[in-house]
Amino acid sequence: CFILQYMSGFGNEHVSEDPRCPGALPEGQNNPQVCPYGLYAEQLSGSAFTCPRPTNKRSWLYRILPSVCHKPFKPLEEGHLTHNWDEIEPDPNQLRWKPFEIPKAPQNKMDFVSGLHTLCGAGEPRGRNGIAVHIFVCNTSMIDRCLYNSDGDFLIVPQQGKLLITTEFGKMLVEPNEICVIQQGMRFSVEVFGETRGYILEVYGAHFELPDLGPIGANGLANPRDFLVPVAWYEDRQVPGGYTVISKYQGKLFAAQQDYSPFNVVAWHGNYTPYKYHLEKFMVINAVAFDHADPSIFTVLTAKTTRAGVALADFVIFPPRWGVANNTFRPPYYHRNCMSEFMGLIKGHYEAKEEGFQPGGGSLHSMMTPHGPDADCFEKASKAKLEPERVADGTMAFMFESSLSLAVTKWGLQTSNRLDKNYYKCWEPLKSHFNPKCK
């Protein structure tokens, strides 16, 4: 029985070896002439060699066989995974989706890879600039196959069902209200325990990092020590029938066969790793006098662009907290934004949309498309007695926000059959309260 263990710290230099092979890590150098236990040394680079030290990412893996030992890659049917943003006309409307349907097993067995569905995105992986939002729905585990993403990083947000993720660095158990990041090039396989659903934010050309805190100071929001990294674990397993390694490359899927497990890393060291984080660890900052602080105070992770303060993608959450602002309309305000906002709900009811926005569904408010509280929320909040109150207890909503203008896929608008065509009606009951004689 393998007991899951983790090391803590965001972006740390970690060192790990499977306890079955003590001393597997070479001492004093990365690439000795002969590695301990007859292992192969292999470097995984997540940045250019010449990146400044604070942004330089790499890990050294000591493995039973190097990952180069496989047959040639061949195209694999990618289903509803795409980066074709021109397959359907743009739609600037406020969009909301009902919970995405999970196929029933055993009639339609679907694992994590076959269950990937691209909802929206922008940019292009070959140019190393862009993002995609995917929905995953699955009901069976990946058997003798793994995936790695040559295009970018996956930020995975499970909503229903837990994921046991085996990586080259070790194993992680990721449950709803946790997230994990599998960075570019890392091979992983997903085991599930029933009907499973969640969201993925994919970024091309940048890695996620913790946001700068500015006047907040040295501590707050997502603290580095709360991020967990798996410990080394290997399997020396032959697969005569063929192990399938799947590469997501330039938006397409390719498969190669090999006769051994890719999870054969006995030891590793470095700062380029998969990691997970529990959203309940987030230290919430909030306004304690009047008005709203901008929702950027809820940023967990950011993938930056070269423009200062402008994100390729932010991962933002709306966790349980206290609302105490005086003389203030406390729910989110009406808004038009130069960013694109995709929202999902892990559990509970989102405060500004108590009806219609459901766990496992989503919404997209595109660049400069107006949005805000529905009519019921506005009326209640405008008349509420302003006392200290708990906000969002039992709830966890999140947002993928991007400076890119996102295109919605044909699957998102049509094939999924989950688009709520009555979404706009939640604002129709809003009425004018204007009275020129009453200040």
C-alpha cells in the first residue's frame, strides 16, 4: 500500500528519491559517467537555458530507461479537443452553460484524454502565446496510457470526483476544492473512481506563478508553503501489449507505443515539478470600510504577459469570507471589462446568480460585454440591512480571466447542447428607479 506524501513550497528546489533505492540521486553533479543503480540521467527543461535565475525552470530525472525509447508518434483522433478558433462565427453575448453531462459507463467508457472538450480559447501554440479552456468529463481510468502537453501548462480544477494523478515525479490525489498544475512536457496518467468532471485552464508560452503582493506585504493570498509537490515513486513494469504515450502537440494529439511504464523515475531534483493546492488555504483579503476592492485580490495564480500588470491568464477564486462594508452594494457590481471572464462553480451557489449558475456549469462574459447581478440579487442587496455577514459559505466559484479575446468552439455553442439560451432573461426584470425629484 503506497501512502501519498508531499513536499511543500511553491517553485522550491526539491530533492526526492524513492526510499526503495536510497542514494539514487548522484552527489555533487547532475550527469555522472555512471549513475547510481545503473539509471539514466535526463533533464526536463521548462524554460530556456539562459533565462534569468528567478525564472529558470528545470529538473533532473534519474530513470530506468530514458523517455526517448518509444516507437514513432502517429496521429490520434482528438475528438472535441481543438485550437481552431474560427470554426464558428464569434458570439459577443453573455453565455452560460448548464452542468456539462458526464457519459454513463459502461455504455460509453471515457477516460481523461478522450473526455477533453475545448470550450473556448485564443492564440496559437506554435507562436507560444494563448490560452484554452477545456471541460473534462470521464468515467474510467487511463489504463496503460499517459498524456503530456507539448503546448503548455494544464491547471486542472476537479468539480466532481477525485483524481489520482500519477506523474514522472510521483503521485498526487486531487479532490474537488483542490487544484493541480501539470506543467509543459510532464507525463501523467489519471485514475478516477466514478463519474468525474472538471475544468482546465491551458496556457501557451508562460508558466503560472504567484501574483505580486505589493502593499499587502510579505504574506497573504495563496502562501508558498501551502503548495504541495509529490515525492519520487517508480514502477519497473514491462508492458508487452504496449504502453501508449500521448502527446498534445500544436493542438493535435499523437500516440506512440513503448513496452514499459514511463513512470520509472527513481529519483529527481529541481524546481520544475507538478504541484497541487487546496483552495481553503487561501488567505482572503477584503474591504473593511466601504466599497469593493477589485477582484484581483482573489488571484491564486497568474501567467504573465510581457506587459506589466497584464495577465495572459489569472486563476481567481471567490471563497467564503466576511462582508462588512458600510453603505455599499455588496455583491459584484455591474461591469464591462477589457478582459475575458470565464467562471465556473465547484460547489454551492454563487452570490450574484443564485439561480441558473450551477456546479459543473460555467459562464463566459467576453471582452466589453456587460454583466453583473441578476434582478433578484440587485433588489435584495439594495434593501438589505448592512450588518457583518458571511458571504459564500459552502461555496467555491472561480474565474479564468484573460487579456485575450476568447472564441467559443462549435462544441461549446452547439454540440454540447448545454448552452442556456435564456441567460439574458435574468436581467430583463431590472427596472428604472430614477426619480429626478429625489436625491
